[in-house]
Amino acid sequence: MADYRIIRLALSDAGSTAAAGVTLSDADIVAKTVDGNAALNNPNIKYTGIVSICTDSSGNIYGVSNTRHCVVKIEESGRLSWVAGSQTGANGNNGTKNNVPAAAARFNAPEGIACDKSGTLYIADSDNNQIRTIKDGKVNVLAGSAGFSGLVDGSGETARFNNPIDIAVDKAGIVWVADRLNHALRKIMPNGIVSTASGNGVAGDVNNDQANPQAQLNLPLCVTVDLQGNVYVGCNGTKNIKKYTANGWLYRYSGGGNTGKSLGLGGKDEATCSQFTCSYTNLFDLAADASGNVYVLDYDATRSRLLKLDRDGVPAVVADWDSGTYANGPFAIAISPAQILFVTNIV
């Protein structure tokens, strides 16, 4: 049975550990469809398939559904409203057009969403291989060309992606994309110029500095950026998290490359340090707080975890959920400007 729930966690409580479900102080928010857009009265509008969330400056939550092919808004009261995409669950491709009214826009299995300080929403329209924006009720193409895949840098629709799956935007308005099947981290400037920050289209686990541009990632599935402009990429193919710095360095930040739930050995050198010996099951989502800590949603169908990595990458458990607590396991996380961490279980 599905359990459509959003957990609200003030980060001041995040030192707590919940061994068999969240026992932290803030209340749950149960999603409701009351007082929403008239379209939500349509029985075809379902609160399902939300695989990524973000928050705006007011703390509203936005989510994308990869099964309903739409974008929704969830207020803290739990009120749900439709934002863009199909109101009947239809996918589509009108990504060659700009200024498309939200009701007419069609997405194809969108997987990632981010919000900048001006309230613009950025959508990783995964199966259309595009990055789209939503602002003032209009949907536009930022980069990529619908129906075409590839690893091509360039301006706007001349760029190519291959299943862009997650997205983040930094305080300078630079958009970062986990380009999953290209095994790459892509960078989009505010003017729409796309470049490849790390990765060369071949799955691997090679770090780099500025003198060695042949960095490799392996199935990057999630991405976040901190206030200092450092970008963190969760690579599910290698079960580790990479950190990409402002000077172009890419290095391993957390994870020993093993599948599991170990927090690591706890020593001080790289051979034993928990930062490099901890293990993950499925790196589903990342979020960075204002203090430079990174939160990791490590998904497992039977027991998902929420971890906190300090600035050195050392892991600690925040919450540990069994399948009896949440039917499908928590699936996505986001941190609001007020430093509230939201965890969704709405797939």
C-alpha cells in the first residue's frame, strides 16, 4: 500500500538517530488535494511518481512525477496543486518550442527539479534529453534537443544530453546536471552555454585535476551544490560520491565502492578512514545545508537510510527506516532556505 507522506525535519534535530523510523520532533505533513487547481478534482490526477523535489524561498515544495509527466506544488499545509505538464498523465514532446503555456507543455519522464533564488524552476526532462525551465506560467528550453541524445557541448538546443536525471542550481545561477547515460557532470551557464565539467562518456572511476581532464563518472544519479560552489555527485555505478570544486578538481568525497550499509572503519588514513570505506546501497538523492554538510538518501526497498556527511565526508546516520515504517522507502530530499529538510515517500 502506498504511503504518500512528506517528513519535515529541522536540521537542528539532525543529530538524532531513528533506528526504526523517524522519531524526530517536527510533525509529518500528509499531502492533500483540497483547495487545489480544479484539475486536481480529475480522478486521473494522482499524487504518485514524485521522484525529485526542491523548495523555493518561501519553503514551498515542488516535485516532478516521472509517471504522470508533470510538475506539482506542495505547500507546507499539505495543499497540492498542479504547475505544468499533462493533467491526465500523458507524456509528450513539444521541447522545440518556447513560451509554451504550462497547461500545453508536455514532458517525458522528468526526473529532476531545482529552483533558483528568483523562483525559476529547472526540469531535467529525462526521456526528452532536455533541460526545461518554468517561470510565470511558461515553459522554455534551456538546453538540449528533444528526440536527440549525445554528449555535445554548445549553446542551447545545439547541446546534447543522454538521460539527464538530476539537476541543481548554484547561487550564481549556474545549472549542474547529472547526465546519467553520458556518465558526466554537465554545466549550463545562465546564457545557455553547456560544457562538460567531468566525464567523457565512458563509465569509470577516475578522479582528476586541471592537468588531467579525463575524469570519469559511473552512472551519476544525483547532484547537489553547496553555498561555496562545490558540486557533489552521487555515482550509483561505483557507490561513491564525488566532489567537484570551483577550480575544476574532481575527487572522491565518500564511499569505498562497496554495496552495503557500513559506516566505514573509522581510522585516520585513506585505507581505514570511514569517509573512504563506508558503503552505500543506492545513492538516490543528495542535499547540502548552509553549514557545508551533505545529506545522502541511500535507498533500499527494505531499509532506506538518511545519512549526514560532515565537511570532511565522515558519515553519520540521521534516520534509518524499515519497510514497515514507509511502504516504498523514502525517495527524495530537499533543504529549504530556512534549513528545513524535507523527505518524501511518494512513489
